[in-house]
Amino acid sequence: MIEIKHLVKKYDDVIAVDDLSLEIGDGEILALLGPNGSGKTTTLKAVAGLTIPTSGQILINGIDVWERPKAARQYISFLPQRVAFHNQLLAREVLEFYARLRGVPSSRIDEFLARSGLNFNGFAEKRIGELSGGMVQRLGLAVACLPEAPYLILDEPTLSLDLEGVIRFRDLMRRLRDEGTTIIFATHVFSEVQHLADRVAIMMNGRLVTLTSGAEQISLEDLYLAQAGERRDA
């Protein structure tokens, strides 16, 4: 379980996250939904141990992320909003580097590429500079999934994916969830919430304004637009 307790993050006079408390249970997909600037990325970075909170506490399986960062991080894998790799490296070299970094056997690389369903289409032997933005995003997803961490944290994971990539990504996430992986992802795209999330946390101006289960998503879009101060034409 991931427990976020009264998380606050300030940048000078700007409050990016404002007293956020949230629990993410094992084996679920939780979406953080909100517009740009709502605090989603800051929250995920805090959970991943990449941003120091101003106050509050984050526990991963009971381990404080900041008191015992090495112990906490062994349970998580993080995909940032924008991934970047050296243009001269082969995609396989990137995967091998991160596999060594996380103590993953090299045999896991080909195994994942074959069964992920992301349709890499032989891209592993191509240089990063030759890949499209969507394929670089798929590579980032592969890097994040390689360690088979129990908690997968993804920031705008479909940002650069085409329709085929989005569909394949959804299938992979559902399969990982069914195998026991807990997935937390941030998005501003309502369709990703509809297709993937078991629960949805709507954030506005750094605050959690609504937490809803998948069964309630039929009216979620109207609620989201209302919270954003927008109107839908009748």
C-alpha cells in the first residue's frame, strides 16, 4: 500500500500540492486526473522520492520514502512525463543500462519486448535518434516495466503515443494489474480514465477535490468540467 499523508509542497510562494491525503491499495489502477498545474506531477515525484515535500509523509509498504529512501524505492518504478535518452545509443543499449542499474537480468529484456504487446517491431537495434517520439515513449515504458516493481508510477504515459500505441499501452497496464502490479498514473485525458482506472482522484490547484471509484465514472466528465470551472453546452 502507498499512503500519502497531508502532503504539502511549496515552491517559494506557490503551493503545488496542498494537504493531500490518499491511500492506494495493492493491485489497483489509480488515475490522478486534472489540468496542467493541478499538482499531479509534483505528487508523483514526491511518491517516487524525487521531490522533497515541504511537509507531510509518504509511506510505501510502511516505509517512509524520505527516512529510508533506498528501501522504499526498491518497490517502485517511475516513468517521467517526458523521457529523453542519448541519440547515439541503440534502444537495446538503453534497456541494458537500466537493467544493470536495477539489477535485472539481461534475459528479461527480450522476454519483455516479446510479451509486452507494445509492438516494438525490431526497434531495439535502432539508435534513439532514428526513433519517432512515440517509439521513444514506448522505450520509456519498457524501461519502467523492466524491474517488475510492485508499484508502477507513470506521469502522462500516453503523451506521445499514437492510437495503436495507446491501445497497446492499455492492454499492457490491464495485464500488469491482473498480475498484481499497482499502477498510479497522471493524466489530463478523460478517455484514459474511462478505459483504465479503478479509482480516480481529481486534483485542482494542488488539492484533492474528488475521489471516485470506476463504477461512478459515468458522470465523472461532467464533474471534472464543473470543478474546472467549465460548462458543457446542452
